Amino acid sequence: MIGTLFHQYNALTKPRVIQLIVFCALIGMVLAVPGLPSAQEWQLMALASLGIWLVAGAAAAFNCLVEKSIDAKMRRTAWRPTARGQLSDWQALAFSITLCALGSVLLYVWVNPLTMWLTFATFVGYAIVYTLVLKPRTPQNIVIGGASGAMPPVLGWAAMTGQVGAEAAILFLIIFLWTPPHFWALALYRVEDYRQSGLPMLPVTHGNDFTRLHIFLYTLLLAAACLMPFAFGMSSWIYLVCAVVLSMGFIAYAAALMRKYSDALARKTFRFSLIHLTALFAAFLLDHYAL
């Protein structure tokens, strides 16, 4: 029974999504510290990562609660505990509030107030502005709501420096531009799910061709943004080579998708987008410590 409850509550936090969020936040922390971190800085990174994980998990749980009826209509999300009625609304709400409170206190007391307020604003942006306001009303939900998803490296930077600099803004821009082609690729091969749910995702409101064109255009913008860390002296040639190769790969998938559509290719494009962001931020890490 306890094991089952643990898995149900853990599922509410969307673990795979949270792993990527914390990873990007950690890269922001690492890049904010010149050279190898001290023992005290490693401790601060661990506390900040935990606090961000808790608040991000709270936002995910709140999202599952609010969208339980929509989730139940979609094969991709019908298994979630809230959609299946395995956890009550009060259980999900209490879990979300508890995680948010614990994470906020941890960040405020042991990291710094700026990181706590930025993280809490990200919670509000995702759980309230995106989930309740944007997602059910506009096909640009992913574009506008992507601002919340792009915050992790900014949170990491703020945790280590107590401020938000131009470097953090560049990291934010990369994820912000990555988000639309990532989610639209998913929406293409899940279009019937979204149509049935009533959500105005771009393939539903503007069609397959229009969406594929915009995926391609966004990969071009993303490629330009990925060059900015090198142009502004944040990274060296190691990152640059990785960024160029990954960007060319994403553009190639988007171009192939634009020329001729198939669900299989849309699925591969979506999966490559995950590889793109993960490998890009790993390249930041490698570059930072290699030179």
C-alpha cells in the first residue's frame, strides 16, 4: 500500500520532466561559478537543486490536478493517478502545497530570497498562467508559457550569485526557443488526443502544414541562439562544435518533417529535441571544466 502510494505521488511530479529541469538549473549553477566549486558551493548547489525540485514537483502536481479531466481523454496522460481517480483532489492539492512550501522555505532560508521568489514566480507562471489561462485559450500557449519552462538555468544562476545576469538571459533564451518545436512535434503525432481534449494546440487550430513550417522556423532561431554563448565569451570551441552539430541535426529533422510528414518522423523529431537540449547543456558542462 505504501509503495503504491509512493509511486502515485511520485507520478504527480512528472519525474522525467523534473530531471531535465533540475539538470538545466544545475548547469546554470555550474556556469555561474568560475573554476571548480568549493565544498561550500557544492553544498549550496545541492540545497538549491533540492528546493527547485520540490517547487517544480509542486507545479507538476497542481497541473495534474487541474487537468485531470483533460488527461483522462488523452492516451498519453490517461494513466496519471489524478486522471484515474487513484488520488483525490484534496490529496493532490495537499501534496502540491506541501512540496511548494518546503521548497520555498528551503530556498529562502538556505539559498537566497531572490531564488525563492523567482522559483515561486515560475510555479505561478506554469501552474496558474500557463495551465489555467493560456493552455485552454490560445494555440500560442506553448510559446508564451515557455517562459516558465525556460527559467531553470536562471534559477541556478541566481542561487549561486544572488542576481540574474546577461549570461542567464542567454540560457533562458535557448530553452525558450527550444520549447515550441519540441512540443509541436509531440502535438503533431498526438493531434487526435489534443483535438478530443479540446485544447487549442497549433496542429488542431492551424493544421499540420502550418505547424511543420513553424517547427522548422523555430529550429533556425534556436540555432542562432545556441551560438550566442560562444559569441559572448561564455564558452569556447568545445561548446561551439557541439552546438553546431546538434543544431544542424534538429534543423535536418525539422526540414525532413516539413517536406514529408509521418507520425514516425514527428516522434523521432520530438525525441531528438530531448537529446538536443540535454546534450547542449552537457556540452556547457564539458566546456566549462575542460578549459
